[in-house]
Amino acid sequence: MSLKQDQRYRAASLQEQGIRHRPSGDPLHNCKQVVITNFSPAGSVLSRNHGLATIAHERLEWTLVDQPAEQSETEWLFVEVAGYKIINVYKPLPSRLTPTAIPTFQHPSLYSGDFNCQHVN
């Protein structure tokens, strides 16, 4: 099943887009490079690694609430889509995920993404 075929999906978190520069100066340039029918860009992070983006269904209201400073090693976006708080995360290898790498947002919030973490026990 794809996002295009199933209208139940409200948003998607995308990591490792492979888009590293923003020639247009548009803050949503990375996100606009990913075209999925019925979805609009809600936010993107330009990356020295791979980049990430969050897209939202075109019929829904969305707000890009927050994102890290450009020098942050762990990349994240906080987007609110139709009342849902979605935090999209990308932690590149071999960096460590520290307790302060991703801010804690008010409950309920959904954290999704590529954390590049392994369980060692």
C-alpha cells in the first residue's frame, strides 16, 4: 500500500534524502524534491550528511514548530499536523545520542525517524 492509495495517512517522516544543498534559498527546498501525490512539504533540514523532511497531507493544516540550530549533530524537526505533534529525527553514525540531543516536547508527541542506535544487551 502506498501513501498515494491510502487516504488514512496524515504525514510521513523521511530521512537520508541525499539532498545536501539548497540552491534556491527556499527553506523547504529539500522537502519539495520529494514528490508524493496529495502531500505537501511541512519542513526540512539541510544536512551535511543526508537531510530529512516531513510531509503532510495537502488537506490538513500543519505548522513547522521548531528545529535545531544548523550546527546540531542530531537533526530533527517538530511539525504539528492536524493537532498531532510529530518529531522527525535523524542521528548520523557514529555520533552518540545524548539525553540533550533531542528536546522533550509536551505529551502527547510522536518521535519517529532513524536513530542509528543498537541495543547492546
